[in-house]
Amino acid sequence: MTVELLILLVVIVTALAFDFTNGFHDTANAMATSIATGALRPKVAVALSAVLNLVGAFLSVAVAATVAEGIVRLDAVSGHELLIIVYAGLVGGILWNLLTWLFGLPSSSSHALFGGLIGATLASLGWSGVVWASADGGVVYKIILPALLSPIIAGLVSAIGTWSVYRITRAAEPGKVTTGFRWGQIGSASLVSLAHGTNDAQKTMGVIFLALVAHGTVTADTEMPIWVMAACAIAIAAGTYLGGWRIIRTLGKGLVEIESPQGFSAESASAAIILTSAHFGLPLSTTQTTTGAILGTGIGRGAEVRWGVMGRMAVAWLLTLPAAGIMGAVCWALAHYLGGLAGVLVVFALLAGLAGLMYRRSLHDRVSSHNVNDPAPPATPPPGMAPAPAPSESRAELRTPAGEEA
């Protein structure tokens, strides 16, 4: 086995590890509101989401074909140099995903991946290695503008949907309305999970395919290998089943108090926007879309919105690209200057060590399916983020019988 092949295998394993973190980091996008309203039990919700993520990954490869296209000039390098850039970008994305998961912040896994790739590219090729703006895309048009527009559009759609739902059902019996929309949430949350698999699993497929092209295993015109699709689908489904309970708690209980009609409106708006973007091959952030939709339900219902929590999320969104980029650049420098397989293994050891430290830290305030519907205690946020205010609602008010384990 050659050194180049070993490096390729490490890159593929790291890509699947990113896909795994993407799964548990983004489970909340589909299932947080259904768990919060009691439409689905926590374990049932993540199992259903995992299965649909698995199915969704096989529906299309349109997004996979556009990953990094028009954002970084990776065609300026090839072979070993390209593998190192892709590898460092993946490690940067994983580290940011884990850090934001630790603090329960629903940041964008897509932007973490792009940020890591941009940082590694800047370190390797310089400023000219990144396409900041062009007729074909660029960072401004493919990342920044969608990041600004998707939560606003999702918020408007879900606000209008929520207002309409409450207007239509205002004369109906509240119990029947709640029961009916809980059943509706099962369908709408399933659509979001399917859309997430269609959109997010393909980003990792695109990265692995890029690595295979760099190694010379396939050409740019080769069809996506079925084993790549299957491996990415399994990885994101496994991560989804793990739960990501810390972020589920933030989205389900931290932003607004969700009732079943709101949950249905938020999930329907998110699914429509994400599936549309996947159809056109746009690597949209499902996290920002879903968060905007949940925020819109609070506005549409006239309910209290916890703007302090929203502010922390917004800060995390702003930090994602530069923070993941710095991590990607540092990892590229380590791998490049140590050289060869040794540099790759040192970066891998660094990733494993930091991931282990963050996991151990998470055990001090463990969140699981048993307490995911409890109010989150005030936590110390990352540097530069304002601490979230303690929720005013009591534990008894926030707990729903259907949200507890059987």
C-alpha cells in the first residue's frame, strides 16, 4: 500500500467522520419541534429521521456536483496538494461542528465545511485561490447571500403559515387541533429529514469524489460511485440516530415555545425551501433555514421570542466561516510543513484529541432523550458570545408527557 493511498484512506475516513457530525449536529433541524410538542417521542423521532436521511441521500447528486465549485480554485492544484487541502478543510469543519454542539448552538455544518476548505485554500494558494465573487458563483453569491436570505424567507413563509393556521382553526376545539397537527408534524418533519439527507449527505459525497479525482482513482467525468453514496448515507444516518440532544433542546425549547400548529408550519416551510434548493443544486444551510422558520412561527403566533438565544445563534453563524477557516488553515500548515503521511497523522491525532476533550466536557452537563425537553440551564458561551438568560418558565411547564421516555 502506497503512502498516497494511505493518505486517501485517511481523507475518506475523515470525510465520513464529518458526515457523522453533520448528522447529529443537524438532527434538530427536522425533529426539534416534533419532540418539543410531543408529536414524537425523542428516540422514535431520531430513528425516523435517520432512516429518511439514509433514503434522501440516494435521491439526487445535484448538490454533490456543486460542492466547492465556484467557491475555491481547487483546479489550480492536484494530487497530494489537493488531498491535503481537502483533508485540512474537513478537519476544520469537524472541529467547529463539535464546538458548537458542545455549547448547544445550531450553526451551519455546510458553512463549517466551506469555511474549512476556504481557510485551507487561503493557506495553500493565497487570496487568489478563493473565488470571492463571479458570474458563476463565488463566496458572496453561493454562501453569504443564501445565508442572509434563507432564514428571512423561511421566517416569512412560516410566519404567514402560522398566522393562517391559527386564523383558520380559531373556532375549532383546541384538543382536536393539537392532535391533528401533531399527526401533521410527523409528515412535515419526515419531509425535512428527507430533504436534509438529499442536501447535506451529498456535500460529503462531493468532497470524497474530489479526493478520488485528486488521487487519480476516478476522473471528473466519472459517475458518482455507488459505494461513496452508500457510505455517506450510512454515516449521516448513524450520526442522526445518535441524537444531537443539546442542539435539539436549544431549537425546541430555547427560541420560542412551540405548539403543534407552529411546528407543522415551521417544518413545512423548511422542507419546501430545502427541497427546492436541492433540486437546483444549491448547497443551502438547513440549520439557518430551519431556525428562521421556527423564529417565524413565534412572530406569526405573537408569542414571546427569546432574542438573547437568537443573538447567540447569529453570532455563531457569523463566526462559522472565519473560525472553521482558521482551523482549516492551521491544520493545512501542520500537515504541509510536517510533510507526507506523518503530517496527516499528526493532524488526525490532533482532531481525535480535541474531539475527546470536548466529549468529556459535555459529560458535565449531559443532555439525552430523557431531559431534552427540560429548560436548558444558563451556560458559559464561547468567547465573544453573550450568555443566554435563564428561561423564566418552570420545568413542569416545559415538560410534555409525550416527550419523556416510555
